[in-house]
Amino acid sequence: MMRVFFLLASFFFFTTTFSQNNKYVDSLLKEINKHPHDTVLVVLYDQIGQAITQSNGAKAIEYFERGREVAKKANLMKEYANFWYSIGFNHRIRSKFDKAIYSYQQTLPVYEKLTDTFRLANALLSIQATYYEMNDLEKAKEYMAKAAPYVYAENYPPQVANLYEATAIINSKENKLDSALFYYEKVIKEYKDFNDPIGMSIAQMNKGITLKKTGNYQQALQLFDTSLFLLKGMEQVDDIYASIQNNIGATYAAMGQTDKALVAFNTSIKYAKDAGLIKNEMENYRNMADMFLKQNDYKKHSDYLQKYYTLKDSIYTIDSKNQVTQLEADYAISQKNNEILLKETELTRSKTVRNTFIILSIAALLFLATLGFLYSRIKKANKLLNQQNILINEQKNELLTLNRVKDRLFSIISHDLRQPLQTLKSFLLLSDNPNVAEEKKKEFKILTFNAVLNTSDMLDNLLAWANIQLKNSTPPITAISVEDSIWDVTESVKPQSIQKGITLAQNIQSPTAMGNYDILQIAIRNIVTNAIKFSPANSVITISSFKDGDKVSLTVTDQGIGMTAEQIAQIEAKEISSTKGTAGERGSGLGLFLVKELLEKINGRILINSETGKGSTFSIVLDA
């Protein structure tokens, strides 16, 4: 929530919000043809870009770039820098941080020359916030220090509040909680002086989050109540309400007051649904699952975790639908272009025929020139048609790829979902049978629990694999926390390890590496889940990380059944195969295949050292 507010606040000082409906954009496009003057074009390009920033960021950047070039040609330097800033903002909200920083930096010398300290301060704060999102705290602090003199010189309360909030966020990240609380108080004062209740509400909430980290739960709850009171009677603040209620729930959960926590979480979910905030709704379900896990209530933990993953799956589904919709839109545009081209060709031919009858008495040289003109037009038309055919063939290949992904998904789902469903069906039939011994029911319950967990892992892997095939894009590589990644994974697989009595030991010597946090999460989780699957009960799995020259190795060592040379060769060749675990656990065989493909996308690799009956060691090697 702090990141979203800071991002919107910094952009607010610089741009004006425009209606984003199609009629509005169409009217602006028509105005471009009516007003070719540079000063008017600069305004129109900016308005179009702002109108489609949220709905079509790539297209918005194209219009900002056109406006930037017109502004440069007309020597409108302030507008030239403003377009660079808008381009940086578009890259930033889509997590293309390197491009965002480059674009923001292009504004600095222009604003310095114009002595526009307000916009200069805002650009520096935006660079600072981008480095913070990249987890580069040293660079973030460097640009925060550069921005401070200009912010204090302008003394504009919301901008001063942004500077204080950035300081508080970094202090909180560095666990300097007393300093963070001090700066949040300054943030609150600035918004109070500016009479901005929304800014005050968010600052009160962030201060409460920091107090919660210090263990001052009652004070944190009081601040959350104050934050809610400040928003009373306001419209279109469901997103803030959802975040406050989520933090109230998390605080009550930390205090062990489950009933009050559930009321707050459910209230947050209602606001999140009203505002269409899927990720906020997911966060509530994840917090509820964690709360019941700490109480050893595995059924409720599993129920809420299932809701979390259902929403997570919906995000993948929406993304896939967007891909297909884009293909359909491109195809429709292609068809329209063909129609226009054919009409233009037909019109040209009609004119040529009419002119031929009029100039029958003209000399042969003019007749030959006319034939040459026709030949040139037809050749150009054929060239355009060939280009359209190439585009259609490319779209056909993309659709074939989508079809292969679909066939693979249906093949795995139809084969591997039957067994856990059959296990669940058998347990439900036997659970009410008085003739079955309680010990036998308990055994079936354990089998069912394992089947559900394995099916969940399989679906996660399937969705991740399908997403890679559909997007076929290069993920961003930044400095990430290996320690945080390992902690998140061990928390998520804890029910499986507890079920088999397996201890997850850690030896973290290198806490950071260059990679992608989401991909590393998937890779570690698959390897650790496999280790649990193929390890005997009451054994130890050790997760380590260490630096070796310019590389960081993250290893998972188990005492399990090990692998044959043939099995290792299959993984190296990216062949998919499935083996039952020590407790009969099943899998799709997609896990290690997916890990190898994912790691290759972030310049990583996986090494396997295993011997039958003596356990296995899996090593993920990344750049330091």
C-alpha cells in the first residue's frame, strides 16, 4: 500500500488525469489532423498518452515519444522533459525499472537549466522510489539526499510529506523503527497542515504497521481506527479501507484474538472485492491461512490457502485471456487493412480505365507511362499483401503454440488429477463407515492430505509453465534476498514437512544474488517439495547458500532415496517423468523440468549430485 500511494502521489504533481474512454481518445486523434502546429500537437500527444496510460501503456509511450520529438524540434524544453518523465512513469508502473530510471534521469539536466526546482525535486524522488522498489537502498538514500534541498526550498506540503515518507519507509526496511515512527509523525503533520485527510489516513496506517512490528499492538490498533475515522464519508476509497482492515486483522492475529481477526479480514475482503483488488483479497486469505497454521488447525489453513491459490490462478487466467484477445485484435486490424488496400486498388483501376478512354488520342509515350504507373501500383499492392500474409502466418504459428500448450495442459490434468480425486472419493466413502477402524481412517486421511498438497503443487507448476509458454518474455533480473526466498518457501511447505516429521535446516552464508524473486521462489519450492517427497520420515533436509567467486550457489541436500544416472540424464534432456515418493506421494513430473526452464531465463542453472540410496544435492547457481 505504501508503494502504491507513493507512486500515485509523485505522479499527481506532474500530470493531469484525463478520461480514458474511446470517444475521448478518438476526438483527440481527430484534432491532431486538424491542428498540425507544434504547440498544439505537444498538448494533444500528452493528453492521448495520459488517457491510455493505464489501459495500454506501450501505446501511451509511443505517443509520449512523438510528443517529446515535437517538443524538442520546437525548443519547448519543459514539455520535452515532461514527456521523458511520463515515459519513466509508464515503465515504472510496469516494473521495467532500468528503463524508468534512464527516462527520469533525462529530465534532470533540463529542469536544472530551467531552474524548475519543483519538478526537479519530484524527478529525484521518483528515481529514489524506483531504486527502493529494486531493493537498492543505498541508491535510494543517495537520491533522497539529492532531492531534500529542493523539497525544502519549495516547501510544498505534499512533496515534503513524500520526502519524509520515503525516509520512514527506508528506516523501517533497515529495522530502525524508532526513526521510522519519528518521520511518520512528520508526514502526518504535513498532510494535516495541507488539510489532506486521505494522506493523513494512509500515514496513520503506515505508522500503525510500524508499531505492530515493534509489538505495540494496542497503539497500532488505535492508529488504524484513527485512519478509518479520517476516511469517514469519503467516496472511492475502498482500496484504502481494504488495506486498513487487513492490517487490523493481522494485528489481532498476532495478538491471538482469532474472532476479531476474522471479522477484520472478512471486512477487508468485502472492500477489496468492491474495488476489484484481487491481490489485496489474496493477501487476506494468505494471512488467514498463516493464522490457522500457527494454531495447528490444518483444515482451515488448507481451506484459506486454497482460496488464495484460486485467486492466484485467476490472475494467470486473465493474463492468458488478454494474450488471446490481443491476437484476435491484431487479426481484425490486419483484415481491415486488407479491405482498405483492396478498395484503394479497385479505385485506382477504375480511375485508370476512365482516363484511358479520355486520352485515347494521346501519344504512345504517354500511354506507356500510364501502363508503367499501373505496374508500379500493382507491384506496391502485391508487396503490401505479401507483408500481410507474413503477419498472418506469424499469428498462425502463435495460435499453434497456444494449442500445443492447451493439449499439454489437458493431457497432464486428465491423467494426474484422477488419482487424487479417486483418493478423496474413497476417503469420503470410508469416513462415515462404522466398520472401518479409526486407525485405517487416519491413514486414509493422511493419504488424502498428501494428494491435495501434491495436486496444488502440480497446478502451480502447470500454471507457471503455461505462463512461460504464452508470454515467452524475459523476466527482470535484480538483486534479491536469498534469505527471504528460502524463508517464504520453508513456511509454505511446513505442513508437508510436519506431516513426515522432516526437519528443514538452514545455513545461509550468502544472503543475496542476482535473479528474479518469483522464479527463484518456484525453483526452490519445487526442489524442497521433491526433497520432502523422496526423503524418509524423521530425516533432515539442509538448505544452504554460499558465494563462490562471482557466483552464488543455493543447495538443497536430503537423505532420501537418491537418483540413478538415467534419471539425472532425463532431467538434463528436459524429459518429463514421474516417480512416487517414500510415502506414495504422486506428482506430474513437471517440477524439475520447469525449474530447469525457468532458471535458464535468469542466467541460472541447476546442478544435480545424487547416488541411489544415499540422498541427493540440488544446487541452483546464480550470478552474485
